[in-house]
Amino acid sequence: MKKLIIAALAVFVSTSVQAREYISIVGSSTVFPFSTSVAEKFGGTGKHPTPVIESTGSGGGMKLFCQGVGFDTPDITNASRAIKSTEADLCKSNGVTPVEYLIGYDGITFSNSKSGQQLSLTKEDIFNAVAENVMVNGKWVANPNQTWADVRSDLPNLPIAIMAPPPTSGTRDAFVELVMHKHCKKTLGLSKKEYKAQCTRLRIDGPVVEVGENDNLIIQKLQDDENRFGIFGFSFLDQNSDTVQPALVDGVAPSFDTIADGSYGISRPLYYYVKEQHLGVVAGIEEYVRTFDKMMVTDGPLSDMGLIPLQ
């Protein structure tokens, strides 16, 4: 460790113009509220400044995190998915060693205002509502579905209106993998090459609109239109359960129990990554990690915020 710190200091001196006294954190909007709560607890001790956290999305955070070593780069990135091989390669090429911390689990919900109709959907229904192309009579065609009744005849004759996270979001990545790819693999029997080519893109003809990394903004927009749906993490649903409701997916509603036991089929692990080269150089990172560990336990503060703790 001593050699690592000396080497890291040398890199910092050669690459950074000005030191900073606070921990810099970027990444996932889903992990953002948990990280913010930990940062406030950490900063409240008075030993170190409160970390500065930016909600950039998992992909955006990884790009910033992996760009190099030094005070002008983040110390930590939050992620609502595991680091991708391409991101790990980028980190390696820039001399960055990410240290992974699994913090718990989260479900991805398909939710609308409580004043609207609660739907019971299958992954196939969701795919046929959001995908750019769908299978009709054995052929891929541009998605023709404009109402939920077009998707399935017993669903309401209401226009499809869905707010989706942007491509930089880990929630988007997980949704594509757990809903779209899974449907195409299991239901349609496509190969990995086929489903990655045909079952990855969301439609851009109007019914699906990409929104930014601010999940709170999605919640606000759902309250303005009871027929609009949003795709976001369970923690935001849990914190806003007085105004929004989830659709059932394959007959199961998202909850602490159904996400923890795996019966709710759209769930994913949550992480943060620490830059090893900044340990012992940027003050307080180790203590921040210890604070996170203490707060993410069962019945702890983060559990109260909607984090499904590690079992």
C-alpha cells in the first residue's frame, strides 16, 4: 500500500494543477440518493468536507471516472449495473484501477400516477410498447402500436406514453437487458447476435420519450398525466408511493420482498467503484466507504430509502 500511495502521489503531482480537499463522486441517478445520504452523514462528522456528487448516469460516470488519475478526475463513480468490459479496458488504458463495492439491489419499475389505471403487463407487452421494431407474422416491422389495446386487446384503449431513461443511464442498460433482451431470447428464441441487433433500440416515433437523469422530474411529470408511464428504480417508487403506482410485471408487483427473493423479474444489483490510485491521496475515501457499509445494513437508513440490502 505504501508503494501504491507514493506512486499515486507522483502521478497527482505530474497531472494535477490544484489539489482539492473533498471527495468527488459521479455516476448513477439511481444510486445518487443513497450516496447523497452517506455523504451527508460523512460530512456531518466535521472531519472532512461533504463529498460533491454529480448525477451523470452510470455510463457518463464511468467515462469520467476512467479518463485518468489526478485531482481533476472523480474519486468514485456510482453505477446501477456492473462495469462493462469496454469501460474496464478504458480504465486500464488510462492507468485507473476500479475497486468494486456491491451495495444492494433495486427493481426497475414501470409506473404511473395513482389517479390512473394500474396495468398488469408481461415483458412481452412492455417490449411491444417500447421497442423500435416488433415481430409481426414472423417478420420485423416498425412498431405499429399506438395504444395499449394495440399491444394486447384486453388492455385499455389509451395512448402509449412512456418516459424512458437516456442511453447513458444504467437503468436504461438494465431495462434493455432484463426486459427487451430477455423477451427476445426466451420468448422469440433469438440468438445473442440477433436479439442485440433487433431488441436493443427504443422507438423514436413519439410514444416513448427519453428524459434526463433526474428521476424526480419523471415523478412530477407522471402526476401531470395519469396515462403516462415512467421507467425508474424501485427506490423512487417507494419514496413516492403516495402519488405513483407500479404496473404488475408477469403478475408480480415490485416490493422489498419480491425484489430480494427474485420473484419480481426486473431487478438488478447496485454498485459504486473507488479509484484505487486515489486511496491514501484524497483524504477521507476509506472513511466514506466505512460509512456506506454501516448505513446499507438491513433496517438501516438506506433500507428506509428503498435500497434492498444484501442478504
